[in-house]
Amino acid sequence: MPIENVHFSELEYSRRIALVRAAMAQREIDILFITNPSNQFWLTGYDGWSFYTHQGVILPMEGAPYWWGRFMDANGARRTVWMEEEHILHYNDAMVQSDIMHPMEDLASHLRIMGYGKARIGVEMETYFYTAKAHAVLYEGLPEATLLDASVLVNWQRLIKSDEELRFMRRAARISELVIERAMELAEPGLRKHDLVGELYRTAVQGEEDSWGDYPAIVPMLPSGPDASAPHLTWNGEALKAGEATFVEQSGCYRRYHAPLCRTVFLGKPPQHMIDASEALTEGLNAGIEVARAGNRACDIARALNVELAKVGIERPNRAGYAVGCSYPPDWGEHTVSIRDTDETILEPGMTFHFMPGLWMDHWGMETTETIVITEDGPAMPLCNVERKLFIKD
């Protein structure tokens, strides 16, 4: 597939591969096998819902990478990756979910043929997509090779976004705005949650003009009342009720890039403790964004937030955000930097974070969050523009 038919420039892919190879050289890795679908996409453009079977990208120190996967998905690779036909490898469909053979036997054979039977091979041992069985079969098929854990080697190279990537994230951010605005508009007592989520999905996929919506890496979170004390509950067939807060955690997605945005709505008159918490949360977000400057650290953001929350007696034991960008289910985080008071990663221009200080108390919860980008000069820039507050519909 010609490079002009993918969504990033040739220079952009060259930049990414150079970053990864420099990290490989530092670790003395001869060849890298990448199973995280976000990393596969970032390096090659491969984009398909096939990550439930064994697949990956093989990156040597020289030449173009190889896509490797199931026979029926090779056509998807031909339609989405920038490499030529000889860099698309596939295994027989008889290996899929078989008790007598395994796809990693095929991968081991390819690596031996390429001359890497005795090499130092990096694998992503901490991804959702590289199973214990896969590792065992690969190890058995390459008895003279050394398999090294390179779980987040590629992830760390994705941390600073290029201008091309930021353009996609801004499109995702506009979709996030549309979804939250629609949620706040529709929320009322008696509205069934699955009906609301249906409208939010329609809004997210429809997008705006040429910024159509892709499927996000996480489904909408929509708990209410006491359920909102749990951050990762989705929706059900119950109706929204007066006297309860519901937070909406979601993200617009454009060509796999995300910009999560969360807001909370209270139906009726909220208790004073929720009003106080919301105001402190907003001040904490403002303070964190103000110190989220190039040269400061990730922990500085968390500490600025915690100072404001402490004024109303709230102590958060959880991290307050994470790096975000391109992703696939089940998570839109990049698994690198966390906004917590122990993470001393130096902030650099182009880093993007979901600043996510949700409050999950014993009997209620609230979320007000922003996706931010570290700028060359001055405080971080939120990618979305929705008022930071507890939305009240009395």
C-alpha cells in the first residue's frame, strides 16, 4: 500500500521508527515483536478489529517493519499499513484457537528464517495481547534466542505527540465536547440510561463534518447515586433519578486518537458537600493545569490538585491522570506517565494527559476531567472547551 494512502506522512513514520530503534539499541535488542495494537498502529498504520487473535509487528534494526497475523487479516494489513507486500506475513487459519498447534510456532519459524534464531528479541510481556501460552511457545520455538521484556518500550516513544498527532487529538476533543454537551442537555429524571447512551453513541460516531467518530477504547461510564462511588461501572436499563448525581466518562475518538472528557450532572438540588467538592475539584484542576508546564514534573500537577482538595477535607489515594493518545480497547491510557505525587517525569512540550481527578467517595462520586497538552511556553492547554463545574438540573 503506497505511503500516500495512510493517514500520516512518510517523515512521521520515519520519526517514530527512529525513536524506537534508538531505544532498542540502548537495550541491546536486535529485533522487536510488538503485540499492543496501539503500538502496531503507531508504527505501521494497521487498523482492524483483529487483536483478539495473535498478531503483531516485527521491527528489525534495519529496513521496514513486518506485519504478521492471521491469514484472513492479511488483506486488512494490505489496506491499512504503509509497507509493501513482502512485509506482510501470515499464518494458517488452522492455528487459530487450536489445541494441537499455535501461531507462535509460525512466528518462531519466520524469525529463524530471518536469521534471528540466536538473537536478543524484545517482547511486550505486560500487554493484554501477549499471553503466557504465546510466550511459552515462542520460547520453545527459539531455544537459542534471548527473549527480553520490552513491554512499554514503544509506549514511551509515543509520549511526545507530533503536530500531525495533535491535529487528530483536537478532532477527537471536538467530538468529546459534542458528547458531553448532548449528555447534559438530555439528562432528566425518568430517562433510561441505555436510551441516553444510545444517543451519546450516535453523537460520538456522527461527529462533526469531516471529523467522524471512531469507536473509543473504553465504553461510556455512567453510574449514578451510590453507584457513582465506583469509577468503572457502565450503564443499565434503570432511569435517571431526581436527587442523584451521574457522571459521564467518555472520549471522542478520531482515527484511533482520543481526548477523554468527563462531567457530572445532578438532577435536583445537590447537597452542600457535593457543591463544596465540585468547587474544590475545579480549583484543583485549574491549579494543576497552571503548573503543568514544560520543565515541571508530573508530580507537581498532582500536588497542586491535592492542595485544593485538602481545603475541603478530601484526600485522594488514587493517581489523578495518565498519558493519553492513540489506543484500542480495553484502555485509552498509554501506560507510561501517571499524574501522581511520586512520578517525577519531566514534562515536555507535546506530551498529552487525561487530567482525571475523579472523586469516588463512600456513597457518591463525581468526575470533572480534562485532556491537556504541554505547551512550549506557559501552562498546559486543555483540548476541550466545556465549563468545569457540577452541572445542576433542578
